[in-house]
Amino acid sequence: MTGQAARTDVSTRLVHVGRQPIYDRSGAVVAYELLFRGRFDAVDAEHRDTFATSQVITNTFTEFGIAEIAGDRPCFINLTREFLVGELPLPFAPDRVVLEVLETVAVDDEVVAGAARLAAAGYRIALDDFVLGLGHERLLGLASHVKLDLLGTDPAQLDELVAISRRRPGVQLVGERIESAAELALADRYDCELRQGYALSRPEVLTATSLAPSRLSRLRLLGALGAADSNLDEVLRVVTDDPALALRLLRACNSAAIAPARPVTSLRQAVVLLGLGQVRQWAMLMVVSDVAGGTVEQLADAVTRARLCQHLASGVGAAPESAFTAGLISSVAALLDTSPAALAAQLPLADDLVDAIVTGQGPVGRALGLADAYLTGRTVEAATDDPARKYLDALRWSTRVVDATRPV
């Protein structure tokens, strides 16, 4: 890379997701509850539960990938009223999650109707810390799981809660807050199908390095998606301008309800597979989950290289969009403290695109090689038409991108 590479203040951050195993009667891990692990700086108390849920969803599906978090096991995710009534989206497949209705949610007609829509769509509903008298019994007919606080609930109340829950066929009891042999004995007494608590396993915090997407880019994306004449090309322009946003959408494509039947070869294909509706939903969650997060700064090296690869692609018979995607992923890997191969393995990329990133093979690999040759001062093939002009164009473009994505 050029002198730009000397900059080390690229905006990255650590992202976290907590997970606590949920066991069956035999002691096998059958699910995980996903937990918020982060800071609530700059988030008012009234919105902290919604912020936490948005962070958990965004980090799980677009930073780690659901398979890395849970393998093939389902995940229990806490929901607030905003998600239940449809004010905020759930852009993932029903089969991967169990939606927990928090005990703090005031259950009214709108919440009941929202939960019914989610259940009809195939989502499983769990009632968290289920007690009587708060209105949550109105959701019992929709629930697949009832979570009982075995430590903090009076035994007489537990008897009643279990009796009421057992009248609903198919409902599984989850005994939670099992912190000693006494709570474990209660789980056995009530024949709880699932168990969770410190006596079985404490939560584990998973951590990854992430690029911090620009708040302005996310807002621009929402604007492009919300326009009456929104179109794929405009959405792609916004996504292409923000490497962090591009990576998140690639991971979302790998994790979301439309997990691709065929590998992805470009950002355009990823956006098409997700659909503008899904991209809009992820953008909305990113705005909410990153309300207290940082922004992307000084990613000009990565963007310049990706853009230069795109410019050089046609001269070596490579698809320009695939060359941009390969250049972006291989450049961003170092910022995430990982290898291009490791990062490519997390994304739903076609084999030839992975080969280009990892080994430099094929037309896209040649485009990467030409870009690196120019950026390091080595000789560039004569067949390449005016690489200096293409580099200057890429540099000007990356400068505009960086300027446009500074903190707002």
C-alpha cells in the first residue's frame, strides 16, 4: 500500500454477545439464550431494553454469524414491545430463534395481536419469568415455552404456574435461575423439559473485532430504501461507499431467512438475494443498535484498493463487481485482525471468489495482483490501460467516501 497505510486510527471496535446454555433433562445443550454485553452510554433508561435487543440481533447475525454463535441450535432472544408489535423488524428465519417476551412488557391488545402474527409466521414464543396477574397469561395460548424463575418464585405459586402451563399441549417448561441443588430438585419435581442457571453453566461472552459502520451511511441507506423511487443501483452506491456496511450485509445474507442456495459473487447479488425489504430491515436495526457506537473513519486504503481492483477488472476479463468485493474483503481483513482466508470463510462467497482472495487465482485474482503491484510500486502489465489514471480516480473516490462517512 501507499503512504496511506501508515494511518493506524481506522475505526474498529470490539463487539460482544453473551450466551448461556440451555440444557435438556439429560444434560445436553439444546439451545442458548443470547444476552446483551456492552455499555449503555448515551442510551436513556427508557430505551435500554430495545437497544440491548437490537445489539444482540445485529451482532449475532451480521458480526459473528448465527452458526458461529450457536451451531445448529436455536437461540432464545429477548424481545421488547417495539419488536412484538412490528415497530422494529425481525429479519431472520423463524427456525433459528425462540422469541422471549420480557416480563417488563405490558401486555395489551396490540402486543397480543403482534405475538399472534409472529406465531402464525412460524416463530416460537417464550414467556420469560412467567407469573400471573401481569397479563402475560393472555399469551399462554401462543407460547411454545414458559420460563419459570425457580429461585425467586414462591413454591405455592410455582405449583399454580406449572399446573396452568401444563394445560397447554406442547408447551415446554424452562426452569431458570438454577443456582443450587435446591433449584435443580425443583426442575426435576416439575419435570422441566429445559433447564438454565449458574449451577449448570454461567454465561460466556463471545468477542470479535468489527469495523464501525458510519451512522451517516446507515441513514443514507435508509433514505435510499425509503424513497418512492428507490432502486437497486442507488442502494448499491450507498453500500459500496461503506465497507463495514457491505460486510454486515454479506454476513446477513449468509445468516438470514434467505440463506443462499448458491454462493454469492458480488455485493449486488447479496442485495438482490436479501431483497430491498430485508436490507431496509437490517439498516433499521443497525441504526438502533449503533446509537451509541462509533463511526467509520479513514478507511481510504481499503476503499482505494477495492475501487482500483474494480477499475482494473475489465482488462483481465474479471467481473468488476466481483473484483470490488474481493478487493474490499481482502483489504478489510487486516483491520479486523484476521486473515483474508478467515474472513472469506465467514461469508457466502463463490469458490472462485474465495480462490481469488486467498491465492490470487483466476481473473479476479489477477485484478487483485495488478492493484497490489501498482500500489507497491512494482511493474504493472502493459496490457493494463492507464493504471495511473485509474488509481487517481480510485483515490479521489475513496477520499469522497471517507469525507462523507465522518462522524455526524
